Amino acid sequence: MPDNQQEQDVLHTVENGVSWITLNRPEAMNAVTWDQRERIMALLSAASADPSVRAVVITATGKGFCAGADLRGSPDSGSAERVVGDVARMIRQGAQRFIASVMDCEKPVIAAVNGTAAGIGAHLALACDLVVAADSAKFIEVFVRRGLVPDGGGAYLLPRLIGPQRAKELMFFGDAVPAEEAHRLGLVNRVVPSADLEKTAREWAERLAQGPTRAIALTKQLVNASLDTDRSTAFAAEATAQELNMTTRDANEGVASFVERRSPSYEGR
């Protein structure tokens, strides 16, 4: 796909320290192509490396957030004959790498879910650090409807968010979960009227962008790893993270502002 087409299908701006990544295929309910995923991953990697970017928002145009994967144009979509290992390789290099790029981004990532988030689209939202959903949004573990196993980290993400029993219910039945129910279950941080979605996401993102960016990054790493480690490992990681963080300008500013009884001014460094 030409670069200009990629740029049209995934819009990108940076405003007030926030990288805005917007899926822009509303005619396809923002089902993501291989090329779109590659561009989003590149933008997330760039956000990690750019000190001027201090938060990320992922959202979409139209009525759908992301209806799942559109595999047309993927490296394996035109294969004449599939052999054992092809599917697993495609999942590892595609959906799993895509979701991991969100979780591994060194900046906090907010999902602003404007509509239906299905399949890999649901997992894209749930991999984000915070999820703000329009009241018209819904989440669907659509895989079972197609006779498929959930991929893109779904069986990893959902039990950690809502427990194994609820995760199985969503994955076994594939029923649509309205935004308010998703909030009650713990999949969503906040539900707002559709007209307020961008405003709320912007307020949260710009607030994060004014925060101690490196401390937030280290906190993200600790929380993401916490459910996969024992207490001793988690405590050791916490101590190391605090040791590293105390070398940052923002940590020094935070302590100084407390002693001087003033509001801190963080630089993200």
C-alpha cells in the first residue's frame, strides 16, 4: 500500500504532547488491514522514542471503533496452499505483535471507543491502559461466532481484567456487551455520551501529558507484569523501578515541589 494511502487509513497528529492515532476506514467499520497495523505499531514505537510525546490516544472515525481484522493484503492472504505453521506464524507476526505494541508502548495509551469493538478491535481497546467508551459502544468477542479461537491476546487480557469465569462467558457465547455493561464488568474505565468522547479522552490524555512521564512508564511496566510474577519478583522489580526513577528530573522536581509546597512542573524526563 502506498504511504499516502496508509496515512489516509490511519490519521495521525500530535497536539499538546499527545499522539492521536485514528483508524479511518469508516466504510469497513475500521476493520484493520495488515498495513494499518504496521503503521499503528510504527506510530506507537515512535511515541515511545519521542520525549515530546507523553501520551497516546487510539480512536476511530465513523460508527465503529474496529470491527476486527481485515486480512486482505496480509502476507499470507494470497498463499495457494497453507501448510502447518503458517497460521501460527501469521498470528505471532500479526495480531499478537500488534496488541503487544500497545502494551509495550512506553507512554500511557488511552482507547477512545466510539462504536463497535469486535474481535481484534476489542483486544486493541482492552490492551490500552485506560478505556473511555461512548455510550453507544459495544464489545464483542466475535471469534466463537466464526468457529475460531480468540487471538490477539484475548485469552490473556480478559481473565486479567474480569476474571476467568466472566472471560469464558464472553468468549463462549460471543454476545455483544454494551458500554454500560462493559463498565460494570471492569472492561471500561468510563462511559460518556458520544458527543463527549473526544473531549473526555483529550482531557485525560493532556492531564497524563503533564505528568511525570518516566514514572508513569515504569508504573505501567510494573502493573502489566504483576499478574505474571510472584511477590518476591514483583517487589524486586518495584524497588529497581523506584531506583531508576529517582534519577529522573521529574522525580527530583516532585520531591522539591513537595518540600517547597508548590505544584510540580514536570518535563517528562
